[in-house]
Amino acid sequence: MLSTDMDILKTAEDWRRGGRGVAIATVVETWGSAPRPVGSHLVIDEDTNFLGSVSGGCVEGAVITEALDVIADGRPRMIEFGVADETAWQVGLSCGGRISVYVERVD
Amino acid sequence: MRLDLLSRLNAERAARRAAILVTDVESGEQRLVLEMEVGSDPLAQELQGGLRQGKSGFVERDGRRYFLTVQAPPVKVIVIGAVHISQALAPMAKGLDLDVTIVDPRTAFATPERFPDVPVVAEWPDVVLPDLGIDRYTALVALTHDPKIDDPALTAALRSDSFYIGALGSRKTHERRVQRLTESGFTEADIARIHAPIGLDIGAVSPAEIALSIMAEIVASLRKERRRST
């Protein structure tokens, strides 16, 4: 299925109503040549099903891992990815851009 | 995000109304501001800016940063003419997340069999367009070649703030169209809003290629602020 921003947020709502733990990741800031624009969403459930994207596929894995923690403890987090940030994350954007992603649980 | 906020955000989108989710990323606090409430919000100026540009992003007020998730209504494409090109165009528009509706008074053309996945209205444009509503999130594409059908639709679109108006036909056909629209009172500037000949110049030949060139032109109009050249 082709996922648009519209059905990504609708899916988040449906998954939550179906009783699953759900997190929404949103691209909130970009620098340089980021692959997905600010406002793009990725939704993740507790079983690591996901829909949408926050990059061209480079950092989704790390966001999903982080989202599982957010689903577990309910605390929203801001995560930064990019070549400039080598301290916290091993994954980077191969395109050389930098992005901030806000991950929050649907309560 | 609270589930009720998420539901309301989805409901607003389904109802084709703009809405903005305001997130204080430090505290995680959130609120949803509906289009009609924007003016009375403490962040009114910032929210209006967000709505105008249709772009999500951070704003700052009194040393606090708020992320605005700006949700504009889905873009609508009204196609006049249930013709061969429209059959190719409808699935492309759907794939691009656009709401497409086909209008054609000729009942032999406007059948659900020919357009299985999109709404088809077998009615005259001047009858149905007031109900469909042409707003600034709407593109209108006239493809019948028949002035009796196309002209009333173009007239309605020119009186609206539709972001894209396109009409099929050769330069000669368009010259005659310009003449008719001028006679009915439209100015040169009004008529210049019509993209004709329709579609980006990609040398399109087949109905699917013409549909692609039209869709590309619609996207180019929608995203004109981002284009590298104009």
C-alpha cells in the first residue's frame, strides 16, 4: 500500500484504537539535503510494524528502536541524526544531511 | 500525543479543514488549533504564517520553541470530461494523494465501469460545481474539447481562487476560447490563469503521457515556491 501522510496518521489512530502501543515520529528540523521534509511522519507499533518515513530509509531502523522505548515509558524524545553527530548515534544520513526527529507515544 | 487530539486532527483533514497541532517539545504539551480558532490563539501570528505557507516547522515565542504540525486540506482535482485521458489521470492523481472527481454530463462517458475507483458525476459542470466547491486547494482540468461543457467549468474556476486551471485543446482552439471568455467579461489577466495547451511540454503523445504531463503541471503549480526554475 502506498502510504501518504493522511493515512499514516489515520493508521496511528486505528492501531491505537485497536489496543496497540503506538508511537509517532515526526521530522521537526532539517539541515542540508535532508531526504524527507519537516512534518513527515513515521508511525510504529509495539510489534515494530511501521508506516511512513522520516528519511530515505537510512535511519528508520534507529527511530523504530527508539520508538519502542517511547512506547514503553511514555516519555517523548528528540533524536538527531546526521554526519555531524557522531557521539550518540552510529547511523547517519548517507546524503550528508542532518535531521531532528521528535518521537512521542499516542496515549 | 493524546488519542483524542489525533482523532480530531484526522477528522479535520477528512472534512477538508485546515488545523495546526502545536507541540511544546520541551514539556511535550500539545494542543490542536482549528482553522477558525487561529485568529484568537496566543500564537495567532505564527499560526497564520504556518497556514499561509502550508508548512510545518518551529516557531519561537518568549524563549520557548513550539513545533507546528500544519495540516492543510488534501488537494482536490476536478476533471471535466470522462474521456480517455481522464481514465489515465484518475489513478495517477490518487497515487499522488489527491482527491479526484470526474464530471461529464454525457452518461455514456461518465460510468463507474470506466472509472472504478473515483467518484464520477454525470451532470453539467454549472450544476455540480457549486456543490463540489472550488477553493485554493483545488485544481480544475477541462478535457472535453466541447465548449458547451468546458466553458461553464472554466468560468466557475476563474471566479474562484483555484490554484490550477488547465484546458485541453490546440493553440487555435484556445484562441477561440480566449475570444469567448473575453466576450463574457474576463480580462487578459484572468484568462492567463488557464494553462493551455495543457500540461508540461514533455512531448506527450498517448493519453497516459498527456495525463502525466497534466499531473506534473499540477504538482509544479502546487509546489512552485520550491522549484529551482520557473
